[in-house]
Amino acid sequence: MAEAARRIFAKKSTAFSGHNLIDDLFLRSEGVTDMDQYSVTPGNSDLGADFFVNPEHFDAIEQERLAAKERGEKGNEGKFTSKL
């Protein structure tokens, strides 16, 4: 996501480098709560699995989305369309 990249590039390289990040988790750590705003297709916030992403990250994202939904934060309706 461009927003995640923009936020990463804005950080001081001496303080923030060498990280392996998942955009959804990184943006949440930055305080972003509405993930639906990044959907390519309006109204569809489902996520597709990526071969290079550890399956444990899928579970962490699902847990974060459920917790945000319980807090009443909008933009956390997405599900994984498939898992590897």
C-alpha cells in the first residue's frame, strides 16, 4: 500500500530500518483503524493470501480486525478470500 510506504519512508532511517512489515499491521501500529479505505474495489475489503507472508500474520490481522470491529471502528469487515 502506498500509505504504508509513505509512512515508512518518512521515518528516520537511522531509527527504523531492516524491518519486515505487513502493511495492515504496520498501519494499525501507526493508529490507522479504517482499512476499508484502501480497498481497490469499493465495498470489498477482502484480502487475498500472499505466498511470501507467514500464515501467522494472517491470524494476527484477523485478530486485529475482530478487535477493531468490537471497539466499533469502521473499516474492518474484510476476510481472507483464501489461505495458503
